[in-house]
Amino acid sequence: MVVDDHPMWRDAVSRDLTEAGFSVVATAGDGAQAVQRARAARPEVLILDLNLPGLPGAEVCRRVLGAHAAAGDPDGAPRVLVLSASGEQEDVLEAVKAGATGYLVKSASAGDLIEAVRRTAAGEPVFTPGLAGLVLGEFRRLATVPAQGDGSRPAAPGDPAVPRLTAREKEVLRLVAKGLTYRQIAERLFISHRTVQNHVQNTLGKLQLHNRAELVRYAIERGLDGDA
């Protein structure tokens, strides 16, 4: 599904995706329309502009993903790829915190977009070069801030309340926290790309998390992004 308030841009992106073999199940030109049509069309990938009339893109992302979570169907939620003219830190971080899987600026080529959609559909985070480090840095900063106003810290890895992960799941989680793509993790561990995806999905389920952004923050809070 393609959401953008500029008809020519929306049509061009839809055409490029169709020519690349994707099925564009819906389009929308404003925020409220996007939320309504996403719920009806149930796309696998939602390509979302941030600057929309009515509801801003980040709020669209929250509402679409939140509706699936509230219905007890987080796995049925679309993966969100933001496609925006802005590469500003505030916009990027707001989109990721809202649940976006990736963020691409509109200066990207059609080929970059097609590849980004393929990777997003596979559950990989996709960012315009330079933005991935920005996001990872923000999660590291947030990891130093108590999650609760009472000053409490997250549970330590050895805490019995923390779900037990297998050695391989912990290994994959550590590499995810370092910012590696699934393909890079597969190459480093000499396993298949699909196996990496399975480990990540199993870990998300055990930790009751919904997306890779939440998984990265979880790992950083527990110091799993280091070299140890």
C-alpha cells in the first residue's frame, strides 16, 4: 500500500512497484484515509509519507500497528517503510518509535526503493545510509534512561522473570543490536537468511515484543550490543 498526498508521486511509486512484480492493494492521499484503507486492505508492506493532511504519517503508523496489537494480531500488522523528503533526526526517530521498520528519503532511486520494499517485506530494517547509526545511537541513549518514573531499571538477563533464550537466539540478538542486517548475520553465523528470520521471530514472541526496533532497545538495555 502506498500513502502519499502528492498524486503524481503516489502514482509513480505504485507504477514502479507494479512493474517490479509487487501487487499494490491500496493507495491513500491523507492520514485518515490511510488508516481506514490499511485496515481494510491489510497490506504486507505500507509505504508511508510523513507529511500528510489530517493525521501525520507517524500517527498513521501508530494507529495501524496499534489496531492489530489491540486485536491480538500483531503478526498480521504491515511492516512500515517510511518514504519521506525529510532526513531530519527528529522525523526519523519519531517514525521508528511509532513502529516503522525502515526509513528511506525520496532522493533514493527507483531501484533502491524496490530493494527496500523487498527487504522490508522480509522483516529487515532498511535505512538511507547514515540514518541507521542515528537510530542506534538514540536507542543507546534511551537505554540509560529508566523505563519507569520510579527510577527502576530493566530486569537483568539472569532474572528469572526474563524469558529464557537459546544460545543461538542470544547470538542473533547480539548481532541485531549491533545493527547488522539479517543477511549479514546469516553470513557471519554460516546459517540461512530464513533461519535468522526464524530466530528473530521466536525471540520477539518470547519477549512479547512487536518489531525489530523494540528488540534492539531490549538488547541495548541489557548490554548485548557490546563485543563481549
